[in-house]
Amino acid sequence: MRPALLALLVLALAGCAELRAPPPAARIPAVLGAGSADPLRDAVGQAALAYADGGRSLTNDPAAMARAAAQVELMTVEFTRDLRWAALPSSVLFELRGARLEGRAALGIRAGADPDEVVRALAAAHAALARGDRAAAEAALRPALFEPGGAGTMDFLTRPGPLPQGRIATSLARDEVDRLARSRVWGLTGALDPQAGWVNPEPGRGMGIGPR
């Protein structure tokens, strides 16, 4: 075996454990992916259900809207930094970015707001509303992240309007994540693992999805 090929195989096999490990739970608030060993995959499924009707069922349910918006923000950033998702088609991130822009416009989230801070704030608002504490929810919606913040942003969460891009993006993300789970291909190492059930990647689709 050629030395270059041997080195590639060693590096790829060494990455198997990292690519198959669940994402760092510390980055993902429990309310966004509870009940699963892999909270990000759970959040993907929840978001696809929440947006299935283009956001109509989220009207007059600010707790559900806060969680769904947080999950879109979460997916958009986690798919760029969790190596297990390197094999996702670039179209997934493209559509999610569109859904994030749509959601930020609907809820008054500032364009330059840090995604992780937005995720934490929306998750906190969801948790507060779920326990009936509207004041705490409004406090979580800080003007530094939300315009106008507080009660004004709560009104946006209650009446977000149509969210068609949310439906497109989350359903695509769910389908592609499920496809990867079925094929058990987590990056290039799937081809080197006899237990991975390797299938050929779809023609013309790159392995990387670029920066957020």
C-alpha cells in the first residue's frame, strides 16, 4: 500500500469516533431537543413538525414559536461546526439560512445578532412561557438582540405571520438527516467502516457546506 494512501486511511479511521459522537449538549438548551440522545437530530424533527403548515399553527402560540425559531437558528449554526454533518448537501444550509432570515424579519431579531445568544434567549423565553411566566419571557427577549424586545417582541412571537421558508428548510433538513441516518454515512469514514453500510454519495453534491 502506498504511504500516502496508508496515511489517509489512518487519519480517516482515527476520526470515526469523533464523527459518530453526539454533538456537545452544552451548546444545545435542553428544551430544544429533550428526550433524545442526540438533541440536534431531535430538534430537527421537532422543527419540521412545527413548520409543517408554513407557520399557521404557531400563531397565538408564542412558546411554540420561540422554540421553533430557536431550532432554526440552532440548526443553521450547528450544521457548520459539527463534523458529523459534513456530508449534508449544500442546499440544506442554503435553505436554512433563508429560513433564519425569514424568522429574524418576522420576530425583529437584529441582523447581526449572535446565533448562540439568540438560541439561548429564545429557549429561555420558551421555557418561561411554558411555565406561565410571561414577565421572565419578556426579560429574556433583550433589546440588544431583539427589536424592540420585551413585550413588543412577544407580540411578534404571538403573530409571526406566514413562514413558508421555514417549512421548506426544516422539511429538507429532516429528510437529509434521516437519509444520512439510514445510510450511516458520517463523512468519508463511512466508506472505510465495514459496519457503515456504505452507499455512494449523490452525483454533484459536495461534502462541505461552508461557513455560517
